[in-house]
Amino acid sequence: MLGVLLGIMLIVAPQTALRLSVFVGPNRRRRGDYGTDKHDSLSDQWTWLIRGLGVVCLAIALFIAYQTYA
């Protein structure tokens, strides 16, 4: 269940997932005053990489569910 939710989140909102991740680093999240910081758009390459990771998470979760319940 957790793998399915993570996979769906990565596919639907890849930029949000990457901003919330530890891979972006602390310096990107601490710019600007409250309400004035602008969100830089991530490159399309990062967006598709995160979506691909979401598809992999979904595939693994579905495979585990199939093995468990079949």
C-alpha cells in the first residue's frame, strides 16, 4: 500500500516530491522570506526521472501484491 501511494505521488507530483526529498539539499529550501521565495521550476529531465522512479515503485508494489495474494 505504501509503495502504491509513493508511486502515485511521484507520478502525479514529481516536482513536489523532489522538493520534499533530501536529495535537493537544505540550501534550496531556505531561500527568501516567508511568502516571498519563488519556486524554481525543475528541469524536465529531473521531472521525468522522478516519474520513472514512481513507475518502478508501482511495479514493485504490484508485483509484491500479486505474489502475496495470488
